[in-house]
Amino acid sequence: MNPVSQRPGRTWFSGRSPWLALCASLVIALSAGRSAIAEDDYPSHPIRIIVPFAAGGPSDTAGRIAAVTLSRHINQNVYVEDRTGGGGIVGTQAAATAPADGYTLFLSDAATFIVIPLTQKVGYDVEKDFVALGQIANAPQALVVNSESKFKSVHDLVDFARSNPGKVSFGSAGIGTTTQLSIELLQQDASISLVHVPYRGTSLSVADVLNRNIDAVFGDVATLVPFIQSGKLVALATTGDARALLLPDVPTMVELGYPKVRMVNWFGLHVNAGTPAKVQQRLKVAVAATQVDPVFAANLARIGTSTGTVGAEAFDKMVREGRERLASVIRAQSTDLDGGLQ
């Protein structure tokens, strides 16, 4: 037997060696120290925002506007990375599985956080995998008809539809979009039956309203305003909690007595839930500063939107309430809505 191993107080080859335990403790302490230094030094290199939709779309635009202002408030370069595919699923899963170090943010929206998880099996859990940082854009829709339409108000449209089930046609931007959800909410709230005509985008549905091939459409306010200003379309109502900035004279559906018809295309920022608490707090503070930045507000106003809620908690509450409010509608229409938002 090795005499060294038998010397009093010496257990060099024992699996329970105090020297090995000491070394392990030192490694853990050094790792923790490096982690603490990294957190204190955050952010030490550029931060990316994963946008789960194509460049040039409303989500990409909102993300880029936010990135510019956030860069100033976080004192580090912030850039957008578009990760498309699966109606938003690919980008969302990429953000959920990215290193939880605060250098990957996710541009969330109603598609990836509400509709898709309620209609499909996905590889992420929005409540467990992400932490809300704050909302960055809040874009309501408008209900519009052709300027020569017989419907001069929402009440005209609802009264006719109630007396003539299946005779009023509504276009949407496609199956599973928030514009389709607006149609479903109107049918439910007004107890009417409409004909849903899905298109591959709002521009196509608007074209058919202009050509009087369909009666009405829900669409993004910013997209519809040029047609409204030219007199080709008439806005009967908007779908936000407050009147749209670009259409201040148009009442909301809530004002008109249809409280369920509240639908906005919101965009926000989330981060991986495993991100260190100190880093999460740094991000929340920077995003909150971005939200109240006058330059950021002016840039949003140019595209007809505003921040919406301010602060991480208010945003998280809004998303949760939206999920609860829309869950029954989405599940009831799960077959039609399957395929996600675009």
C-alpha cells in the first residue's frame, strides 16, 4: 500500500480529499466572482433584438425605432436581427433558447405570445421562458368601408347584419391575424353573423373594399389613413382603448357600445427568464427611459402609434389580460386561426 496515503492527516488519493474539496470551492468562488463582474460590467458588448418577422414589416420597423433610442439609454449598441419562419415561431424559439445573459432581447407581439401558443404546440412557454421589459408600440386598427357604402356608421352595419345574417362581408389580412380576431369579436359582441374573407395581407383586402367587392375591413390605422384622407374610404371606428392619434375624430368601438372589440397590434421587449436579476433590472430601467423619451415618441407618432403602457409590470399585466380575454375566442376558432399571425 502506498505509504503516503497512510500518513496522518494526509488523504491525497481519497475521493473525499479536503484538498479536492478546497479546489472545487475555489473554482466555484472564482466562477461566481467572474459572473458578478460580468453583471456589474453589463452591457460590455452590443445587444441584439430578435424580431420573428421579415424586415420591412411593422414589427421590424417598431424594433428598429426602439433600438436607436434604447442604445442611448443602455449605453451600448442595440441592433435588430430578423429571424423569420413558422409565423414567428422560429424567432421566438431562438430567443427562448439563447444564452440568458441579457444580450439577446425578443420583440414580442400578440401573434407569438397569445394566438400561436393557444392554437399550436410550440417549443417555448411565454410565461416561463420570458420576462417582460416593456411595451414599445401600440397600433390600433380601424373599421373602414368604401366612401360610397350604404353603411354610414357601425350601428348601420350592425343593424343590417342582424337583419340579414351572412350578407355583410369583412376582409382580413389572413387566417389567424389580429384583423380576423377583430371580426370574431365584433360578431360575438354584436350577436351578428358576418362573412369572413381572408386575404394574404391588408393591402389586398383594402383593394377589394375600394373595388366594392367586399363591404368592410379591419386594418392597421397607419396603412388605412392615406385612403381615408383621400376620401376613398371612411373610418367608422377604431379598436384601441383610446382614439387613434391619426384619427382623433373617429370613435372607438368601446365608445360605440362594443367593449369586447378591443384589438391592437402591440409590440414589446422581453428577455430570457434566466437572465440575472441585476441585468433584468438594468434592462427594465433602460426600456422605461426609452418609453418616455420625446424623440422615441415623435418617431412612433410618425407611423401613427404610441408606446401604450409604460413600465415592465404594466406591460406584463396587459399581455396576461389580453391572453385571458382572447383565449375563449381563439380556442373557439382554433381550426380557422391555426397558422398564426403574419
